[in-house]
Amino acid sequence: MLNQIHHGAPGGTPLIIVHGLYGSARNWGVIGKRLSENRHVIAVDQRNHGDSPWHDSHSYPDMAADLAAVIDANGGRADVVGHSMGGKAAMVLALAHPEKVARLVVADIAPVGYSHDQTQYIDAMQSVDLGAVTKRADASEQLARQVEDKVLQSFFTQSLDIAAKRWKLNLEVLKREMDKIVGFPEVSGRFEGPTLFLSGALSEYVLPEHRPVIRAHFPKARFARLAQAGHWLHAEKPREFEASLRAFLDA
């Protein structure tokens, strides 16, 4: 079972938050707590991330099955929001188990394969001499040799267990399965429930040419964009992101 961080009191339809690649449930703590004012919110660590079990596979059908098990353990039906890799896992979940998903929010990703590769960040994390790390700043200093963006340095070090001298990411499996992660599996079916594709206006992950395949699988899809936000829209514009979620989920 995936590790879960619960916010708010159980009751009603819970909201499951599914993070993206190299992320964790902890990244969504502030948004989760704020949304829990009127609902039960469950942020999960996906497989091979955070405090969840490590596996040899990192495919979207497997990730969707993990999410289905979490929903089954929390009432059997949920609203689901997923960002990036988490959005792909959430889409596969909704297509494979539509009865388990009430409303779906897909944050800045489409059900398509992408040509970019994220293994350079795995190389950077693997290059860190963990034996010399006594605080996160030490790891950030080493990461800076390959990752210039200080925001990304801080993001990656949130998955560092300093006491245990280890990354809380199964880097070897993530690297080996990267083609699956940036791709999208052959799937059939349709999710007929309410669906919101929420994107950053500065991001190119969800393009107009993706809409036909989106509507083929999600015929009730609506589209919205957050101004002056990129791919990390929930971190760049957290209040606007939260407001968009509330407007859609509470409609």
C-alpha cells in the first residue's frame, strides 16, 4: 500500500492528490491542508518515491493499480488530482476503474508520449557524495554542479534522508523505466465523469493538438490555464491553483 498523508476528517468523497516525478506527498502539504477545510484530503507517495514501497516496475498500469488500492481503503470512490506523472497515473486509473473516480483533475500533462528525458536529474542526484552530506545545503551545493536552478535543487533535496544517507527515490528503477514515464500506455475506454485539464499558460505540455486524443478518452473534459504559470503551476501559483480546484470540485 502506498504511504498516505491525511488532512482533515474522514467523511464524504475524499480527494486523492498524486504527485509527479521525483516528488512526494510532502510537497503538497500546504495545498492539502487548505483544501481539507471542507473535505478529507489524502496525499500519496507514489511507488519508488517517498516512504512508499520500492518496486522493479514503474509503469502507469501499476501506478493506477496502486491508486485504486488506496481508494478502496478509503471508501471506494474519490476525486483525484494528479500532476505531471501523477496526472498520467490518474488518467489511467480513471480509464481502468471509472467507478472509483468521481471527478478528475489533470494538472499540466496530456495522455501522450513526450520526447524529453529526465534522466539528467537522476545522474545529478547519483553524483552527490552522500557521505559528505550533513545538511540539505551540502547536497544542494553538490547538485549545483549539474543543476543550475535553485528551485530544482531544493525540490530534489526534499527527497533526501540525511540521517540514513540515502535518496528516498528508487533512482535506478526510475532511470531504467524512464521511457515508460515520459510515454503513455496503449489504453482503451472512456471516462465519462467530470474532468478538468488545468495547465500553466507558460507550459507547452498540453497543446491544442492534444485535445482530440484527450476528448476521445475524456469526453467531458474542460480546459483551463493559469496565467504566468509553467509546468509547476501548483508551486508557482498555489492560491490560484487551489481556487481552480475548489471551483471545479465544489461545482
